[in-house]
Amino acid sequence: MTDPAASSALLDVAVAGAGVAGLTFAVALKQALGPGLKITAFDPALGSDPRDDGRASMLAADVRRFLRDLGGWPEAASPVAGLRITDSRLDDVFRPIFLELGAEVAGEPFAHMAFDADLRAALRARAEALGVGLAADGVVGHRPASGGLALSLASGAEATARLLVAADGARSSVRERAKIATHVMAYDQIALTATLAHERPHGGIATQHFLPGGPFAMLPLDGNRSALVWSERRSAAEAVIASDDAAFLADVERRAGPEFGAITLAGRRGFFPLRLLLARSFVGDRVALVADAGHVVHPLAGQGLNVGLRDVMALARIVAEAVRSGEDWGAPQTLDRYERARRFDVAALGAATDALYRLFRADAARFARDVGMGLVDRTPALKRKIVEIAAGE
């Protein structure tokens, strides 16, 4: 569904980007404020079939509840029954489990796995049902206007909005035009992704092997399938990317170990360079950044989409409160509340994932980190706290 009429109207809120974060924000705000709110998500991809890159994400319990309450939770999502962590060299015959975490918080799984394409489809259906404007167009410019922003669209049309939400990814053009600087640190790693089928069941257990080249994660999907997120040194990863499927699967089986049995591809292979990105501010003049437009962290903790959707939760709540109170929801005092609500959480996660990246990259620290994980594994209260934090509790 597209909404070309929305590009000629005065909007309360415009969203640049209709991926998971952009659609979730639009649905959350529309559901909170009802039919009187004029909100449109702009994304050229809305004019084509939903893209399916095979990517899947681990979603924490608080995020799952939020999406469920919005009516945007995909039924095909798979619960995660536990997490096992090993730390070994690639050729080690035996990989001891240094840390094993249970997976329930308050009687529900601490996380679920869901395909990004399923999330987008569920959220788009909900957006259409609520009357969110969906325009197959791109926001290519914005400038101050009376009480809002004048938006220039890729089609040549224009729109006006009181607030522009940038949900247009790590290379956000809205962020760039708003002149919001970023801190960027490139890692010497590339993440390799794929959906895999395997001979033996995973039992709902997520497995993460910390190997010298980087973390190798097999995350449980429905049936005997897993989502692969394999972080590898750039030079080695480039060779894997160039290899054929047979060689790729041989490399995967060598790292996965024998517990999965024979492994085959069940979806397309993908890859993306890894980096830490943190916007110097999450807000500009009537602009708010959410998700990857504001921050990108290393995937080793599986928290990238979760922290992005927590941005969405906070911004939707703050904007809804401002509207109900008769405040200008695009004004600096409103957006400053969002900045304060999210800055510490995002910065802390960025620092933590960066520290873990460096800790597990240093082979000299292997003994110390293995002792540390072993102590955590023997401390039930600490293990419960780690699971609660991962669940967003």
C-alpha cells in the first residue's frame, strides 16, 4: 500500500525509512494517539515486494512484548531455550562450555528469533490497518518551515511535518543533512550471515563459540534450522565470501563442531563490515534519530535491533505524552527528553560490546576470561541477572 496523497499534506510526524524500526515507531505512535494523528513513513522500497535478505534477529523479552502489544509480532518467531558459550582455538578437539545460561525470565523465554522479513511484513500489515501513511518515496531534503520542516521527496513532491524521525539506517542521509556528527570506529572484522539447515536438532539452544577470528554464533530457528552470525577477520572473511557454497559449508562445519551434524544452506549468504558508530547527538532541529541512524554496535551480544527498538519505545512514549499535553512534540525541550532517555543506555552498550570485542580478540587474555566465565557459570544469582539484562528487564 502506498499513500501518495500524504506527500502533499501537513503531517504531524514523518518517518524516513520503513524498515523494522521505522514501521514500529509509526505503528506505536499511531496506536497511542489514534486516527487524528497524521503520520507517514517514506521509503522507496515500499513500492516493491518486501526484500528478504535472509537476516534474522534475536529479540529480547521486553521488545517482544512491545511488538506483541502493537500487533506486529510474527507468529513464526522461535523461542530461545538457552545460551552456551565456549572459548577455544579453531583446531581444539574439545570445546568446553564455560558459560551456560537458562532462558526464562518471569515465566517466558528471555529471547526469540525472528526473520527481519517476517517482522517487516507483520508491522506493515498493522500499519495499513491503523491508517499509517506508507509512501513509496524517499526524503531527500529537509529545511526549516513555519512550525515544522519542509520535506523534499525523491519524486519531486514536497511535504511538511512537525517532526522528522530518521530510521534510514547507518548511512542515514537525514542525519547527514541535519549535520549531526558521528564517532566511528571500524573493526577489522566482517560478519558473515546465512540461514542453515542441519541434520541434528538444536533444542532451541543458541551457541556462541569465541574463536580467534571472532565470535561464531548459531542461533535457533524453527525446525532444524539456525541463523549464522560469524564474525571473522577481514582478510579471512574476504576469502570466505569469494568461496563457493561447498567450501563455505566446510568452513562452517569446522567451526560449528559435530553437534549439528551435516549442514546445508537454507537461504542466501550475506556479509557486512563491522564497526562501532555513535551519533554525537540523537536529535537535531525537529529531527530524532532511532536505531542504526543513531548507533551501530558489534553483533557479538545480539543486542543491535533490541537497542534500536528501545529507542523507538522511548521516542513514541515521549512524543505521545507531548501531544496529549498540548506541547510542541518537535520542539527542543521535547526532543531533549528523548536524548536523555537513550544516551546512557546506548553509550553503555557500545562501550560494553567494544570491550568484549577487544577482550575476546586478545589470545593472551584467554585464561583470565575463561576463569571469569567459569566463575559466572557457578554463580546462579549472577547468571540470572545477566539473563534479566539480556531480556531487557
